[in-house]
Amino acid sequence: MRINILASVSALALGAFALAVSAEGSQEDRTETFRQLELFGDVLTRIEADYVSDTEQAALIEAAIEGMLDSLDPHSSYHNPESYQDLQVTTRGEYGGLGMEVVSRDDYITVVSPISDTPAERAGLRTNDRIIAVDGEDIRGASVTDAVELMRGAVGDPVTITISRGDDVPFDVTLVRDTIPLRTVVSRIEEGLPYLRISGFNERTTEMLLEQLVELEQENGGPLSGLILDLRFNPGGLLDQAIGVTDAFLDGGEVVSTRTRDPRDTQRYNARPGDRLDGAPLVILINEGSASAAEIVAGALQDRERAQLVGMTSFGKGSVQTIIPLRGGRDGALRLTTGRYYTPAGRSIQATGIIPDIQISSFTIEVEEELDISTEADLNGALENESGAERVEQDVAAVEHPPEDWDETEDYQLHRAREILRASMERQQAALQ
């Protein structure tokens, strides 16, 4: 034990010295940094020497790193080497799991959105569901990393999760882990109208989008006269893929800009010439589960007046995360919030979300009823909107909802999107005559 303590203190002291020497700022700032790191070393030494039971040095340091990042915002986190490998698999390959985006909110692992055609979606999990146990193990207060590790596993293995939903009595749902596919884009022609859904943004999303557009054209027997783009319950993903998808529908011009705390690092991303639909009407479906990269696409096409947005106000995640491998990934990686993104009109949607042009609910809402949804603004430590803007409280009376006799098994938002697209196509056709 004594040797390990001395080794850890020596390593911390060397790290503190290197950081203190290289840190920017005054000598007093560097001295304070050194003092704080020395304090950390003292606490670690005392825990290892005097805690009631044996401790693992690596676990203590990892917990300290996680706590440091948790104190910043809900989307900054540390990925140990195993978790970093899982992260790479999520963006590049396939993995055995349940298929949902989760965050930690008020000490509960909370569902942001289930991924299309996965065990989570097929089991009927919803945005704002709280996962309180996995295979009987209580996970209240657990980190997202620990919860995800429990829920992932070998394809074909069952896992039982306990769900808390609103005021309902908590209930168990048993799911069979499946291969969560890379395919994030699906399409079809339904009722004579092209429909394309994007469920996430991984490394192949833009490529798959272009492939699906070709397939739709072949099925349609020629160029598309309009398109419904469904981004509901899309938790986001890679920024470059959001730019690539938006680029497909714009004939040049700005898509998005990102800004860090240094104004000199502002980046602007523009579309290339050539609208893949050649100006044909575009209707985009969004809802409270549309986040991050999905909001980049929706916000850009709304600002550029290229699409009509239909549905409900989006999640409101307007921050950019950078994955920073540590020692080439051997020590894992940081997922660090490094900037904010802005739509072409200069809007930051952080904590506010994107309000659709036509607000339509998928279910009936009573005027006096408050919508029970989870948004970015509700997350512990969420960044405030830089302009001071706040999420607009939903005016239920201004929202269109299904008629009383509507069949709840039918997708009302999609039904109305088809009607809106048909009307736009008819107007465009009349203008060309």
C-alpha cells in the first residue's frame, strides 16, 4: 500500500508541475493551480491510507475525472478505454444493445429518444421514460456510462429494465438485445409521396441518404416532385453528416456556423452548388426528440426557406462536442463541449429548440393540460442560451392535434405532413404553368 501511495503522489506531483509550468496566465494563477493539484494528491493519499476498506487507485482517479466533467454540462464526459471503444463502434459499426439515446437528469437515466427499428422502439419506450433498474439492479444516481454498460451486451441476450413513466406505477420491460444497425436512413413511397426517415447521424448517413434518393427516384419513375424528411426522435450525431445531409437540399449558401470561446475560431460551413431535389417542395417532421445534428438540418433548411417544418418544438441541444483521445485512445477519451452552433440566420437554439412552422401534435392535448416532456433546458447543468433566450412555453391552444375520432394507431403528424406536401406540390405545379 505504501509503495502505491508514493507512486500515485509522485505521478500527481509531476503532472501538477508540468501543468503549472505550461499553464497560461500569471505566476499567481500557476501557483494556485499547483496548490489545487497538490490538494487532490493529499486527498487521494488519505483515502488510500485510511479509508475503511481497500480502494482501487485507478477507479478513484476515474471517478474524480468523471465528477470534474459532470460539473461542466450534461454532454461533457470521460470515456475510459472500453467506453471509448464502444463510442467508436456506435459511430462507425454495429453493437449489441437496446437502441436508445439516454441522458442523466435529476439522478435518473432518462430516455431522450428510442432509435428507429430497435428493441427500445419496438417495446414502446418513450421520450422522458426513466430507467430506474437494469436486471433488478437499481441505477438511480448512476452515470450514463455505467447504465449503458449494463444495458449493452451480446446480441440475443435478454435484459429487463424497470421503467418509471409519469405518475404510472413503475413496470418491467424485458427486451432482447439486438444488433443496433448502422443503417440510419430508410425510405419508401407511400400514398404516392416519397418519404425518407433519418434516425441518427453516423459516418455513413449522407452516403445512405443519397443512395435512398436514387432508390426513391427509381421507384417513382423519375425525379421527385416533393419529399417528406422525418427527423422525429433523431438524437443527432456527427456534425459533418448533418452538414452533408443539409447540403443535399441546398444550392449553395451557409448551412451552420460553430463558435468557441475564442471568436477567432468561428467556423462557417457552406453547401455546394446543386440542390438534389432541384427545388421540389420539402416538408420536415420534427418533435421534442429531435436533437443536435437533427436540429442543425431542420434549422438550416427553415432559415433558408427551403423547407416547411411540421410537428412540435425540438429538444434544444445547440452545443458542439469534440472527442479528444487521450494518449491515442489508450487512456480513453474526453467528450468535451467546445462550442455552440448557429443556424444561417445566426440563431442559437441552445435550450430553446426549433419551433416548427406548423405545430401539430401526434396525440390529443387538452387545453388545460401541461405537456410532460424532457428538453435540453431541463437537464442538470445545461448551458444557457448565449443570447439569454429561453424556451417558449408551449401554447397548447395554438397546437393542432388529432380529431376526437382519430385512430390512435395512425401517425397523425405524418398524415398532415402528406397533406401539406401535396398542397405545396400543387402550388408549385400551378406556378410553373
